[in-house]
Amino acid sequence: MTIRVRPVRRGVGRLLMERLRRTAHRLGAHRLRAEVSTTARPFFLAQGFRTLRRQKKIYRGQPFTQFVMACRISPRFSGRKTFHAGRRLGE
């Protein structure tokens, strides 16, 4: 998720994340999972995500660090279904 709003830190990302959580919950998911950049990691940590692992990726021939992160939508769920933030449902 990339937000291009100026000035920054106005809550747009947080509102989008809340909407994503509600939608994923309504669709039956129990966890959210995302592969995020070093820059985005603090935002996801603040939204309750935890780091599962660090990985190296190559993009356009350039290496970069990425973090696989996840969070439960609600603590009462078992966490069996996962909604990957980078994919459409059914993929």
C-alpha cells in the first residue's frame, strides 16, 4: 500500500487499513499478511503486525530487503484463513 498524500501523516493509511480489516473479516479471513519494504515496516508495526521473516528480493536488477508481516484481525479467531494484502481473493 502506497499513499501519496501531502502533507503526510494525516491518517489516510490507517483508515485504509481499518477498511481492509473490516472487509477481510467480513469475507471470513482471520489474519492479514503483507510483504513490506523497510520504509513501510514502522507503519505496519504500529498497526499491530509482527515480523515473520526478513527476505531479500531483486526488483529491476536491484536487491532490496523486504519483511513478511502478519496480524490477526481479531484475537477470537484461530487464524486458519489468511488474506494476503497483495493478492485478490480467490487467487
